[in-house]
Amino acid sequence: MFKINEHVVYKRDVCKIKGIKHNDFNNLDYYVLAPIDDDSLTIEVPMQNKGGHIRALISKKEVQTIINEIPNISIIEDHGRMIENEYKKLLSTGDHLDLVKIIKTTHLRNQEREAAGKKIGEKDSEYFKLTEKILYNEFSLVLGMKYEDTKKYVIDKVENISKK
């Protein structure tokens, strides 16, 4: 059971538990969640959480393990029109390594386009921004850093690992 003011991940969004509310109609208790990047929105989730859509944040140790694994994560090989389906599939898993795979693939594809003098891909850019937001929102809270500082921290760590 989570506590008020605790941070959790609901589906893909990092949220703060603002309260607990009882619904007399169905006699269930609900967490009242507020996504950290949208204070105007509140989400009510049954405390029983039978769908498994709410989870605790990962630990600092898990963040470090993921960062250490980044250089070994392969990119998506399918560069055809079906790549968006692969992005959606990986995004739906909720796995941090799958998010990294999307980030690495979209970043590389856009770099290749720029190098060839082509326009950056709109879908790749959208998925890059979305997966970065999902990953770094959680990492920044766990590491106690600002979002932008977290991005720099991860990039620096990966570069140092890659040099070894």
C-alpha cells in the first residue's frame, strides 16, 4: 500500500499521491494521483490495483544498473514503415530497457537523416521525446536531480562506460 505524498508510476506517468478517497457507490478506496508534469490533472485509481498499472519507483541501484546496460542495448533493426509498431510495442511493456532501445533507435535514425541532409523524422522525434520524458521523469525523482541534469548525468555516465 502506498502513502500520501509518495511518488509512484501509474501506467507510464510519474505521479504523486495527493490523497485517498472512498467511493460509497462501489465501496472501494482510491488513490488520488497527480502527474508530476501536469498539476491540473488528477487520476483516481482503485487501491486494489488489480490491473497492475501502478507501481513504486525503481531504486537508485536499479537506475545505475540500467545506465550501465545502455551501451549493450541494441537498436531496432527494422527501419521500414512498420517501425512505429515496434515503438508502440516496446512502449507498452513498461520496461526501462525497452524505453532506452526506442531512445537509441530514434536518436540514431535522426542523426543519420541530418548527416544525409534530410529532414528529421516526425514520428522518430515524437517517440524520442515521449520515451525520454517517461524515463527521465522517473530517473530524476529517484536520483534527486532536475530533469535536464539527469539527462546530462546519464549521457556522461554512458560516455564514460563506453570509453572503458
